[in-house]
Amino acid sequence: MEDERRLGAIIKKGLVEEGFAVDLAFDGEEGKFLAESEQYDLIILDITLPKTDGISICKDLRKKNIKTPIIMLTARTTLEEKVIGLDSGADDYITKPFAFLELRSRVHALIRRSKQESSPILTIADLTLDPIKHILTRAGKPITLTPKEFSVLELLLRHKDEVVSRTMIIEHVWDYNFDSMSNVVDVFVASLRRKVDKGAEVKLIHTLHGVGYKIGEL
């Protein structure tokens, strides 16, 4: 949620390049609606927003027991104002102007902490994925993926041995404007299967027709 359109666009572009699906709201009313109706891994929230300010939004979300991690953005710099932001329920605080690399690091750290991961490395069989460094290897050999392919595979690995529906993939990898009738999910999974399983004795990515997808050793 960021009312400075240029800054909002820059943040979204940077995070999308990191493999995140990003919804962008330019006012507090729309942002609050999205935060209450969708499941997010993290919210970046500007304090000074039209219609509803960030402090009020943060307090309301916490009162409704929405525990999504929140990073607050603001031009305010005094200690008292930072304390007010954190006391409203925010998990972290960044003062404008800031470097995108700092925001990216805090986003990764906060998501990792919220999922209580002792290690960010995701593995199954001889497949290893590092979501921080964006490195994927199988049997020690590097595999190159597009950002969206990487995000789909990361989601499957976070639900290892579980069925992941097409809807789950769409909600976590694309934004809420995505055409749910598109077959793009099937295309991405097929591409992943070629890159991850081609030539391997043990196939890891499986399709459960009419249900979804699963990564596991069958």
C-alpha cells in the first residue's frame, strides 16, 4: 500500500523480479480491503495514505486477528513516530528514502521468521532450492529457472508431499487480476518438469488430474 505511484511501481517491479506476486493499492481503503480478503505472506504499508492511514489499517488488521507480517514505510524519522508504528502492530519499519536492497532483505527475513524456518534451504531427494540466493540444483548441478518458474517450484517445495491446487498456485504466484481460466499454470508446471525431472531416475513433480500438483518421491 503506497500512494506515491512511482515508488509503488518501483517496489512492485523489484519484488516481481525477485519472484514475488504483488498486489498494489494506492489508497488505504483499497489496501485494507485486499488485506482482509486475500491471504498474503507480507504487507508493505505506507503510513501516510489517502482515505485510511497506515496506523489505523495496521491496528484494524491486528484487531481482526490478521497476523500477516507488516513492514511500515514512512518519511517520518523521529523515534516517537517509529514507536507508534510498531505499537500499532507492525513487525518492521523502514524510513524513506531507502535502498531497494534493504527492503528486499527485510522482506525475505520477515517472511522467513514468520514461517519459523531455521534454514531457508528447501530440499527433496537430490533437489535443493535456496529462495534467498535464487539457486536451484539437482544432484549438485545448477538449473536455471525464470522467476515465475522459481516461485511455482518454491511453493510446491513448501508443501512437499501435499497436493497444491491450481488456485493455490495462481493466488501465490500471480496477482489478483490474473485470468484463472488461463492454462498458464499447466504450461509452467510442464516447463518445470522438463527442467527438473528430465534425465533423472526419480521423477519429483507429479500431476493429479483434476486436483492439482505435488512434489514428492513416488
